[in-house]
Amino acid sequence: MAQSLLKSVFAGGYSKLFTSPANRRITSPTPHQFQLQLRINAFSTSSNRSSSSRDFLSLSDELLMDQCEMNTFKASGPGGQHRNKRETAVRLKHSPTGIIAQAVEDRSQHKNRASALARLRTLLALKVRDAIDLDGYTPPLELLQILPAKSTIRGSDVGSQIGPNNPKFALGMKALLDLIYAVNGSVSEAAKLLGLSTGALSRLILSDDSLRMEVNELRALKGMKPLK
Amino acid sequence: MTLCFTRTIHSLPFKHPRFSLSNPSKRPISNFLPHSSSKSPPLLRPISPKPHLPLFLRPPASSATFSDLQKFHSWAKGLAFSVGSKFLDSDNGPDTDLLCREIKWLLEDAVDDTSMLPHLGSSQNPNLTGSKLIRLKVDLDDLYSLWNQRIEERRPFQYIVGCEHWRDFVLCVEEGVLIPRPETEMIVDMVEEVVSKEKGLGKGLWADLGTGSGAIGIGIGRILEEGGRVIATDVSEVAVSVATFNVQRYGLQDKVEIRQGSWFEPIEDVMGKLAGLVSNPPYIPRDQIPRLQAEVGKHEPRLALDGGENGMDELLHLCEGSSFALGSGGFFAFETNGDEQSELVADIMTSKSENSFRDVKIKTDMAGIHRFVTGFRR
């Protein structure tokens, strides 16, 4: 049964993300919108597992690309040898979630495709939430990997801390956001579960702009002060 | 003023068009099979075949102050803004937005330390005083001339910087060599797919006919397995020297061999043995050449664009030759002008010499145009 229910935030509103950071915020979100349950027809070909955003993020570039509709921006005229134009912009629409990622800055379409795919991974991490059970919660490895070494639950076998510039950060960020949503935006509660001080977790959240904005969006909805 | 400027810049080391653009008579000679055409076959031997070093590969032997570079930047943007949608409206050429992006790319290639580029547009930077020297790979005067050529002559951006970003390669290009197009990147994707599915093809011998800068040949050379090789050919001496340079820059000499000659002529020794045959031949119908975007029609080699009366001359020749060139199970992929041409090519390949080919398919490019025809030799 390749179908699952995903909690998706702001479904359909992703195009807003690309205009400017100021437009990121949804002006009057309602709890209903926020908790929108999105029925997703997961890719039925690959497996019988139900898909979560963790599954999307652990896909290879190739398989993730298979789930996407790719458009290059409207090219007028006959193209090919007729044209000299660097219309190399790439737009990826991730069919299962409707998330759109695009890239235009490079001269090569090939590289823009890679950037768009990397951006899609970040958006999937930020925007697709999986419910977690707080009873007996143990953080997954990818979350432990982005925690600072002083975390009391982080064993020495986890390796050195993965920072925001590492592609693996997205997966850890996703697990952290799942946890923060589960505790309704409370950084102190999340910090306890991660063996960190509230300050240390705040600093981790503030170290990445998109992570900070996502957490602050949630906190605003819950009537909490933003992290600064 | 323009004329005077044009004279000056033609004497710069940057621009040496070896083919007179007004002399499009150099046509590929088709030696493999008789095919009727009114092509004249004069063998123009161009001068030195040594390719020009693209801007980004040059040593940073010049310099300019930060404030002088800022002046260039705002002058260049001023020119770009003066264009507006003029080129776009006249021949679907670049508009201000695209030209501004090109200025950024030009500076990326011309400046040694690109970290200062984001600060060019702003007036105050604590760490950058106006007198700070910025190392450049080209004289500031030449940078002015180059951007002027871009706007006044519509010289293609890729010839200005001497390279084109294509797939994950940066390929050297210059006048006399077709600038590889983004659409053509898909041929390599198709080959990659076929090589992963059909056992043995990746270890075989491939040919890229009319390789130009070497783009497709290099792209395929990178994905073939141990033992797989590509012969990439071109009739143009400039193309051969540029393609050779590009192959060497990526260290693919053992994988990609460049040969000079027209279509099947330089691969006569391997006819019937090929695992794959790919080509992006000239396919523009001749009567459309005068109306092409100026960057293309006035600057790119007509040899690489003009496909004869209906644009099919070279494609027909490739169709003819491919049943002799490919071994059993061999794959072919040709780029075409789109809808009518691809249907015609697919028809020919399907009905050809008692079903020589199987699984003949038309594939679309990113803009939805039926751009490619692919299939297999039985």
C-alpha cells in the first residue's frame, strides 16, 4: 500500500518562498491550514514502504529526480541551433508534495538542475513534517550528527558535528523540525530531549537562516516570541 | 563611432575570426555515399590551428583599481539598459536582464579573486577602498572593448569569454566553432541511459560526427565504461583544434580521439563496428539563415548551421550512412530542427533498407520541441 498521510505545512504556497524572504511569512495562517492533512499518492513503483519526507530525502538524486516534473523556463522560438540564449533556468516540481524548487544563476542548465535539486532537498526538509511519538523518543542518527558535541545523548561514535553547508545537514534539520513541531515550538522541551541546554539548541537553530525562519514561523503561530 | 571602435578592437589579440563570415562556401564534403547536393568543396586551410585561451584560463597579468572596475561595471550596465527589449523584439536576441547576467559572468571570468564582485554595485565597503588593486586576466581597456563588441556587434557572449558552460564542463569555444547548445546536453543523457541498459554498448566504439567544440564526444567519453572509446570528427580545422584542446583539458585523450574530415570519411576504417553514432549536424533551412538572431547568423560558422534548402541535407546523409556505420545493436541519436524534420528522419530510419533499425523514437527537448531521433541497428 503505497499511500500515506503526510502532515504538510502551507501546501501549495511554496512559490511564495522564491520572491523574497519578507514574503515567506503567511499573513493569517489558521490552525486548520497549518495542520492540513495532505493525502499523497506515493510513488508506487519503488517499494511498499509508506513514504515520509525522510524517505524522499534519503533517495538518490536520480530517484528524487524521477519524482519531479522538470520545466525549463519558457523558451520562445525554435531553439536549438537557431538560438544563442542562456535560458538555462530549471524548475523542478516534486509531484508527491507539490513543492517547487528552481535555479537560474549558473550558465549551465546541468548545474542549475543540480542546484535546484539541492534546494528541493532543503525545502522537503523544511516543509514536509512527519509526526513523531514523544513517548520514549530517541533522536535518529542524522539529528545526532548535527548536534554540538556537548550534547549528553550524543555518543562519541556519532562523529564530528555536521554543519549547515554539508548536504547531510538537511536530513538532520528535518528530524529536528519534526521534534520541535511535536513539542509545539518549545525550544527548552526539545533541548531536554536532545541533552542540550536551551541556549545551545537556540544557537544551533540560529546557525541556519532557513531553519531559524521555519522555527520562528511555528513559534509565531503558537504565540511565542521568535528566537533571535 | 562604432565603426572606428570596431576597427580598433579587431586588432586586439582576442578576436581573430579565421573564417570570413561572409564566405559561407565551405561545406562539408560528403565522401561516404553519393548524395546530390550543390555544395562546393573548396578546402580552405585556415591559418594557425592553435586555439585561443579562454579568458578564465589566462593568468591574472593585469590589474585595475576597485573604483575603475566599478566604473566599468556601471558603464557596462548602462549599455545593457540602453538595449532594453530592442534585440528581443528585432530577432529574439538578449534583453537587458540577460545582458546584466552576462556582465556578472564576464567579470567572474575576468577577475582573479571573485569574492569582491558582489560589492561592485554598492557605494561603500569597509574592506574595499577605491584604490585597492584588483587583479585581472585581461586589460581593463580590452574589457571595455569586449563588452562593446557584445552590444554593438552582437558578438556572442561565449566568444567574448572564449568558453561555454555545458553540462558540467567548461568548453573552450571561438569564432569558427559552433557554441554548444543546452538542448544538445540531452544527447549525452540519452547515451548514458542506453549505456546503463544495454550491456556492452558502454565498452564499444562510438562516433560523434561534426563534433564542433567536442562537446558531445567529451560528454560521452566521460560516461563510457572501461574499453569504451569515442571518435569525434569535424571537417573544420578550427573545430578540430578546439575540440582537441577541450579533450586534453579534461584528460580524455585515451577515451576521445579527434579526427578531421567530413561525416563518415574519417571513420571509414571502423564502418560497421560502431556501438553508437551521434550527431548534431547543421539543420537550419537555408532561407532562414538571414533571419537568425544576430549572435548566431552574423558570428557562428555557417558551416555548422546551414542544412541546405530544407535543412535536411546533412541529416539525410547521416541516415544513409548510419546503417553501414553501426554494428548490430548499435544506437544512434541525431539532433534535428524539430517537428517536421524529426518526423521525416524517423520515417526514413523506420522504413530504411528492409528494417535496418528498431525502436526508432522521437524525443522532445526541454521546450517540448520534437528535437531528437533515436533508435537501434538491428
